[in-house]
Amino acid sequence: MNNQLVFATQNANKTIEVREILAHKYQVLNLTDIGCDVDIPETGDTFAENATLKSTYVVQNYQIDCFADDSGLEVEALNNEPGIYSARYSGERGDRQNMMFLLQKMEGISNRNARFKTVISLVHKGVNHLFEGVINGKIRLAPTGENGFGYDPIFEPDGYTQTFAEMDLELKNKISHRALAMKKLIEFLKQN
């Protein structure tokens, strides 16, 4: 099989999951597999731009088709903050600090509407394709749950009474923004 495809991540668990799904058609490699240890700059103004910067970097430097994702939380009352800055919203201090910083900014605000958004950029046969996944929900007043990461303990998706951090991984992976974008990517790859 010479159909190689790079997933621009160093996360081994994400890689394993995608390899299982696409094993029949693609040999999925990650950044470690191709010897890329560069922290690819995310200097775009949107999730799509950041994902495209990563996938394009790999294609230009390693000549292998690649997909990359960028995602984050958008809070309606905060003009869609933290958005592309979700991972470093409070500075470079980590998940808990970012979450508490967001809750502090939300104090006294009754509109708790928010959404998680993922955009995947796939550069395939020289063409960039974008796949988006969105899940709407609301921001809780306080964190609950031990699972997940980032803002999961304060995000309750519409139609559920649990936060992402209270859900088991199987359920979260079926309904999450990343899962929705990934389904679109996988359907595309199965056809091409």
C-alpha cells in the first residue's frame, strides 16, 4: 500500500483511532512518524486558517498528503471568545486556569450559549478541503466531571444534562465537534 496520509498530530491515541478507521485505504502517519518535531505556528485568524497552515506545512516540507485540525470554544456573550485562543486564553497557564478565567469573565452574564467548533484541513492531491464540526451548548456556572480536558467540565451540550467531562469517552466521541468534522473527513477519504 503506497497511499500514505499524515495526520498533523503527535498524539498517539488520536493516531491509533484514525488508523483503525482508514486502515483499508490509507497508511496513516503522524508527525513523529515522519520526523517532524517542529511546532508549526498557528498564526491564522480562524480555525480554518490555522488547520490549513499545519496541513500545508507538512505537504510542502514532506511531500505527503496531510490533514490537520484546529478547534476551540466560542462563547456568544463574549463575542465568540476564546475562539482560536482557547488553549492560551489566560496566557500559557493551562486548562484549569483558562477555564477559571472564562468563568470569571462570565460572572453576572445570563446568556450562557456557547459552541465547540473544529475545522479540519485536508490537503489531498494538491487541493485543500475543509470539514467543519460544531456542537452547541451552554457554559455551566461551575466545573463538574473528571473526564476530558480543556473546557469540558463547564460545557454542557444541547440535549444533555451532563458536561463533556461527566460523559464517558464513548459518548463524547460520538457527539463532539471533532467527531462530527472527522466523520465528514472520513466519508470524503472513503470516496477518494
